[in-house]
Amino acid sequence: MNETHARHALATYERHYNGHRPHRARNQLPPAADQQPVAVPELEGRRLLRTRILGGVINEYRYAA
């Protein structure tokens, strides 16, 4: 581990924190979102995708299109 690795890890976490993670002060919206996502009426049969961030320390989830 060195300074370059630490900077990369912090930059990755910063992108997650500011772009994907919901914030209480914004009614659980991520900073980049203007409105709540549309509810999906039929979840059965939908595939949930996981994106591992920082080797799985953080996980981001979304439904497949």
C-alpha cells in the first residue's frame, strides 16, 4: 500500500458517496438524482445486478434492463 493506492481508494469511495449512495438530507436521493426512481411493478423475473466497488467493500445494486 502506498500513497497512489490510498488516493485511488479514496477517489473511488468519493465517486460512490457523491454519485450513488442515498442521502438522508435529500429524502434518500443520490446527489446526481432529481427525483425518486419509478417503482418497478413486477419484480419477479427481474435480474438484480451487483457492482463490487473497492474489491467488494462497497456494493452497488441495480436492476437489469
